[in-house]
Amino acid sequence: MHRGRGGRMRHLRIYRAIRLIQRTGSIRKAAEILAISPSALNRSVQGFEDELGLPVFDRVPGGVRLTTAGELLLDMLDRHLTEFDDFRTQLANLREGLSGELRLAFGSDLGAGLVLASVREFEDAFPGVSVSIATAESAAPLHRREADLALLSNPETDDATQVLHAQRLPLAAWEGTASPAETKGLWDLVSRRLLLPLDGSGSRVAVSHLMRRHRLSVRTVSALPAAQVAQQLAGTSRVAIFPDTLFEAAPAPGIRRLSLPLGEVQLCVLRAARVPMIRPAQAFLTLLQRRLDEARGPGEART
């Protein structure tokens, strides 16, 4: 039977009442908290049990206790009410404008340069929004509802995630200015210490495939997040291979870029599927897309 808005909201009220009865162990105590009569609350619970076709509570001396069906129901109700409360918070953000919190998850190979510059621009444009940034090499923070957006390279996706933006991103190499000789090809790099993305990142997998394709064996590697590369590379003879977004524009002092064809990774912005997208996340996505478009060379296109 179809129920209108009033029926759905009535069920939300009885869901909350059932949870409160379970916590207090008494219909009378729950009714006092809800400021209604115990008989009215008991009738509502009995009506819900009749509709469900199973008793939710056993009436026992001194109160009530959950039946087996009630225990199963309560677990479902807790998830449902938590999701609905999250949804109401997101609706409030829509009504009140850009406020609240934006939770981002960046791959360790991407959390630097252009990406962090995009975060700074967002923070300046929307001072009422708090921003938290976590590091992740997969969409797990989206699945756990711990992030609103994830920015990953070559991610594995499933039905629980939605790709909002995808773009081919060149892998690039940079060397410290203390490098002893001119670097002419990929074979010149493998005898030096390479600064590479962490294991598990999409970029690290792409670099490994690149070396195998050219039958090259790397001697020494330092694996580190993108945010630490400039400090470890400047003024040394080391070489770093990371996505093209490592630096916002020109490399930091003591670092120069090498002109070597190293292939690409797929940069993807993801969100949890079937979850309303909050306005701060939409605003950040728009800003990031603009910066990526500006950084893209002529003839390059999104995928």
C-alpha cells in the first residue's frame, strides 16, 4: 500500500520510539521522555507490530524486552536512522549555504602540488567550511562513509562508487640539481636512487609496469608520499617519478623537470554511490576540475 509523506514520517517517529523503549526498558519511561501517555505509545507500538506481523517486544513484569525479531529490527533501525540523520544534515547545508565539513581522501601519490593548491583555494573561497584530509589508496573511506570525495590514481571501482571525473595524467620525472650528468633516457635513471610513490598507489603500479616493459631493474628506491618529495629531492642527485600534479607550477628550487615519456595514470574523483552529494563537495569538485583543465596541455582531453 502506498503511503504519503505523513506515513513515512510516522514510521520515523515509531522507529525512534522503539529505540528509546529498548534503551529505557520500559514503555512508561520512554513515554515520559517523549511527553506522551504510556497508553498512546503502547497503541502505536502494537499498531506497528500488527503491521509487521511479529511482536517487537515481550511484555514482562517491570517493563519490556526485545524479541528475536525485535533485535533484528533494531539493528536495521539504527542503520536507517543514522543514514536519515546524515541526510537531514546534508539538507540543512543545502538550505543554509556552504557550511559544515568537507571530508577528502587523497591517494598518497596525489596529495601535493596542484591538488593541495586546490584545497587552499577552496578554503579561501569558503571560509565557513571545515576541511579534513585523509590518505587512502582505495575507495574504502567512501564505503565507510568517512569521506565525501576520494581522489585516486588508477582506482578499482565497483557498484558502491561513482566516478565523478576521470582524466589521463602524465607520469613525470624530476631530478635534483646536484645530478652529475645530463639525463637522456629512462636507462639513466635506474642507477640512481629513485623516489617513487608508496606501494599500493596506482602510480607505483604504473611505474613498475613501465620498468618491466623496458626490461629495466631499479637498484635503490625510497618510497614516500607526494607531499614529502620536494624536501627529499631538492639539491640532490636523486630522481622522482610521480604524477604530473606533484608541483603546482614550476618545481621547487633545487629541482628540475626531465623531458621523458613515462606513460600515464588515470586520475579519478570518486564518491559513494546513492549518497546525496553535499554542496561543499560539489564546489570543490568544480574548482578541482577547473584547475586540472587549466593545467592540461593543448589537445589533451578528459576521459
